[in-house]
Amino acid sequence: MNKLQGKVAIITGGASGIGAATARLFAENGAKVVVVDLNEEKGEVFVKELPDALFVKANITEEAQVQNVYEKTIEKYGQVDIVFNNAGIGKVTPTHELSYEEWRNTVSVDLDGVFLVAREAIRAFQKVGGGVIVNTASMYGWVGSPGSAAYNAAKGGVVNLTRSLALEYAAQNIRVNALCPGFIDTPIIPEESKQVLTDATPMKRLGQSEEMAKAVLFLASDDSSFMTGSSLVVDGGYTAG
């Protein structure tokens, strides 16, 4: 269980859900973890659970704040090896009722923020000869869903951004892959929606954050050393239909 021994990993959206589960698993595998989140209180408490971790509060849509994450990481640990580009938001609203402000907010976090975090990762990796980025996309980067136009558009963008970056930087020993989760049992899913989402999943259950973390560990470690530009769909069979 030391697949990431000596590695330093930045995890955005790292204080809860898939991000927190991944932070725990990375730490168990020997990584030093930098948890990035907007929720300072939750983040500061969470990093105390990990053996060697740092919390940095940041809004990933703010360029200077993203750059500060990398500066703080290198200041403390001297390097960055892995970036789990995981922060995101989602909201179900009929498109004809969706305001442009709501559209821009979703795309800003779910696509623009992913770009900013990935760009700074690449800049850091170029200085040390390589690294790994795992972007959180979604199964909705592959299929449509009524009422999720902004989210679907952004996550589709993440899937293709992943491909583009992978091709552009493959020769520089920088790997870029995406995780595409299905319906995961996290705090952002309202209790009243869970049964409907369970029924819509062929395996008839919601995924667990810990299951997603294992997929991220695979993509971040040398177990996937010949993978780049791929999207790993972990959705209980939803997109197979």
C-alpha cells in the first residue's frame, strides 16, 4: 500500500466527498497531500486526520488563488507530482429557466477552474520532468441529461480538454486522464433524489466515494503508466444502456 510513496499530491475539492476519500487513500499509500477547498473550517479539521497534509483555501476560478496553491505546496514540500483536479458544482434546472449567470457560474467552476488548475500543474511538472493530472469529469461528459445543460457542457469540455492536454504534453512525461463518475453517494445529492438515482443505475445502488478514490489512485499511480488521454467511466453501468 505504498503506490505513492514520496509523492506530493494536490487535491481540489478535497475536504469532502470523492476528494476527501481520495486524500485518505493517497495518504495511506505514502503521499503527502495538499487539500484545496473553499470550506476553510472543514478543510483545516480534515487535514488533521492525515499523517502529512496541508490545507489551502482557494477558489479555483481565481487565477491568483490557484497559483497560490502551487506556491504554498512547493514552499512546504518542494515539489508537486500529482494533481487531482476534482472541485466542481452542479445544479438541475430546466434550460429555459437557467439564467446566464447560473450558466457562467457552473462553466466557470467545472471547466474554467479545471483549466486553471491543470495549467499550473503543467508549469510545475515541466520544471521537474513530469507528473500526473487526473481531472474529474462525469458520465454526463458522455451522455446528455435533461436539466443539466451547463453541467453537461462543462463536463464534456473536461473530457476533451483531457484529451488535448494529454496529446500536447505526452512527450514531456506528463500524463492526463479523467475520472467519469456516475451517481455517487455524497452530501451534494439530496436524500429525496437518492432512490430515483438508484433506480436509474443498472447496478441498483449509488457508487461510494471510496470506490471513486480507488479509481483515482489507479490513474495517479504507475499502475496506469501507459495511459494518457483516457476517460475512466465508473458509473454502475449507466452509460452502457
